Amino acid sequence: MPATRVLGEQLSVSRNTVVLTYERLTAEGYLESRPTVGTFVTSALPENALFLKKFSDSGSGFADQDAGERLTARHPVLFQGRAQKVVNPNQHKLSADFWAGRPDPHSFPLKPWRRHLLHHLSVAGAHLTTYNDPAGIPELRKAIADHLGPARGITATPEQIIVVSGSQGALNLVARLLIDRGTNVVVECPCYQGAAFLFESLGANLIPVRVDQHGIDTSDLPREQAGLIFVTPSHQYPMGATLPLQRRAELLDWAWETGAYVLEDDYDSDFRYQGSPLSALFGLDQHDCVIYMGTFSKSIGAGIRLGYLVLPRDLVEPAQTIKALLDNGHAWLDQATLADFISSGSYAKHLRRIRHTYRKRRDCLINALQRHFGNVQLTGSEGGMHIIWHLPNDFPNAIEVQKIAEEGGVGVYALEASAAICLHGDTCSQRALILGYSSLSESDIEKGIARLSKELSTRV
Ligand SMILES: Cc1ncc(COP(=O)(O)O)c(C=O)c1O
């Protein structure tokens, strides 16, 4: 390379500019300086290490291998299964979409989140470059343990908590822990697709137990041995019942007698509008047979993909091993941000605020349904983010109502069109419509139900 002064004169720029340019090109590996000799273009340009050569350029013989027939069959894909619907494929076509389980898009706690995130970015040190505990950072596990005591009646040490990627991460971890081909797994009917489809994909033998107006019917629990029972006692998904204390006790007795673990999914229990919440099954369990899973998908947002498991002590070690095998741990920055968000009191404040908003939206939906359709039969309205409307006898079935509504730009859903599944065929779901309200403003709820009424009045 020319001397810096010479090149500066040639290009009519200051020598400093040339010096800086040489320094930058040297740092990036394009130039190398040899003391007392000068600056040279490097013989191994960085591009050679960064970008692949095309096979044709490198003269590989791969192209020849494509010709001719393969002699052995390719190994079969062993996975067989289907996935839950968490995204509504039609959402952009609708003017009011009552798809269930979505938080208010404007409710994300941006200000405190940004504050905690920026703080942690500035003090991150080596946390962003090294591995952290795959089970979760200690600060977050402690913050979750402290929150669960007063909120859910759960006494657990931070060591019993594993941070996972939402409930789906928790389900996968527990499934690896307890389910093998042929394992009996009891599920509520109807239940959450995400759980049923996962267990099914691993070859579990699903035993559905009907849900009535109080939740899972404990008198119908199977007598045979089961590895696991998956339940949503706080707000049954999708029917919305809260499991009474008596049934909670019966369920735990059954688990103790048959040797099954209970997997308690507490997905939307932060939203309770009537009466005080019942203690989680984990808090009532005397025999260390309950595994509790919680998610921040509903209370903060599904985009942050954070949830947790609380494990009985004898499952902690194998579960930690599986977590390491699954993903080596969740992103440190997100965990650190969430830990501060909870322990600073911002989370409790955020929950109080959105609980209030969702309660008003629930009331608005119930009022609108009553005004337009008279004495409607609803369940699941004591908490959560959706209600179930049991359609009157003179209405078409739920799938028909869904279609009619969709033509008018309104999204209301038969159970199996949402994230629910009925394993007894469609017998328990034909007359039930699921209506989520948490993501819609009161004015959108009013307009949506008015529109639904108009569309249905021409067909009913
Ligand atoms: C019953 C139930 N559990 C859990 C979840 C949340 O899943 P995740 O935490 O993976 O976002 C949902 C979402 O709709 C749900 O309906």
C-alpha cells in the first residue's frame, strides 16, 4: 500500500483519514502492517473464510452422485403428529376476532421492560458470552418462587423451579421425563391440543375423562395405572370450570393410589374476577406427586416465550438433565429482565392493571351477548381470557355459527377450530362456542357482537 501521506495527497484527504482507514482494514484482516517495511494487502482475505465456495468452483465430485438411482431407501421420518393452533390463520380477514388466549396487544409493559432490559445490557459482563445454568438463572427462579407463595399457595425452593420456553417447553420436558410408547396418560375431555397432540406424538395411550360444569369428573377416573394425568384445575381449558376443593382432593387421592403424576397447567390463573382463587393442586399435595407449570404467555405476552415448571424434589435432578439436553438454557437477557420485572413489584402492578381491563371486557362481552341474544347460557366467566357460550337449541351448531360469523368478518370459534380437542369424537363440542375477549377493546366487542347478531338473524 502507498505510504499514508502519499495516498492522502493523491486522494486529497487528510493523512489522518488514511491512517484510520488503514487501521480499520487491518483490524478486519484486509491489510497487514510489517514494522519498518510498510502496509500490505493480506494474502488470506477474510472473505475466503466467511463465504462458501460453490461446489462447481471447488471442483467437488458431488454432482456425479445425483445421477443414477439410490440403492437403499432413505431412513424414514419417525415423527408422526400434528400441532396445536395458536395462531388464527384468518385473523387479518376479520374486523372483530374473538380468538381465545391472546393478551391485549397494547398491554405489554414496555416502559419497565425497557428499563430493566437496558440496565441488564449495561451490566451483563460475561453473562451474554458464557453458558448459564440450563435450569434458569438463580435470580429468576427465586423471583418465581417468591411470587408463587402468596399468589398460588405454593411453597417451593428456587431449586425446584426450571425456567422453560412457555408451557409447550414444560410439556415437552415432562413428556420426556414420564412418557414412553404405550404409557397411559389421562387427559380432560375436551382439553388443550398442545398437550394432547404432544403426548399422542410420543405414542402415549390417551385416556380421556369427561369434563362437566365443575371440571374433570373425578368419579370417572380410570382404575388402571397411568403415568400421568394432565389437568387445568384453575380454569379448565377450554370449558372454563374451576375444579372444586372436594374434586381436587379426590384427584390427588386417585393419583396417590394409582401411582400417577399430576401435571397441573395453570395457564391463565392470574385472571380471577369472582371469589378468591383456590390454592393450586401443588400446594395441596401431601405426597409429592404434582408437577406445576406456569407461563408468562398470558400475563405478559406469548412473544417472550417464558414459562416455568415447579417439580417435586425427586424429579428435580432428572428434569435438570433433560433441560440441558433440550436447549442448554433460555436466553440470559430475557431471564434477567423478567427477574427484575417480578422482584421490583412491576409484575404485580401490571397484573392488577390488566386484570381490571380484562374484567371490564368480560362484562362488556356478557352484556352485549345478553342484549343481542337474550338469556344466554355461559360458562367459564369467573376468570381467564375467554368464555364459553352454549348455543340455544334453535341455533345451528358451533361450526355453522363460526362460518356464518366469518362471512360477516367476525371470528367466533367452535372448540376444535381453536386450540381445543375433544377426544370422544366431537360430541362434547358441537354446541359450544369459544369467545376470547382479552385482546379486543370494549368498542370492538360491542361492534363484533352486534355484527354477529345481524349475520345470525338472517339465518336463525
Ligand atoms: C391450556 C393452555 N396451556 C398453555 C397455553 C400457553 O402455551 P405457551 O405457554 O406455550 O405459550 C395455552 C395457550 O393457548 C393454553 O391454552
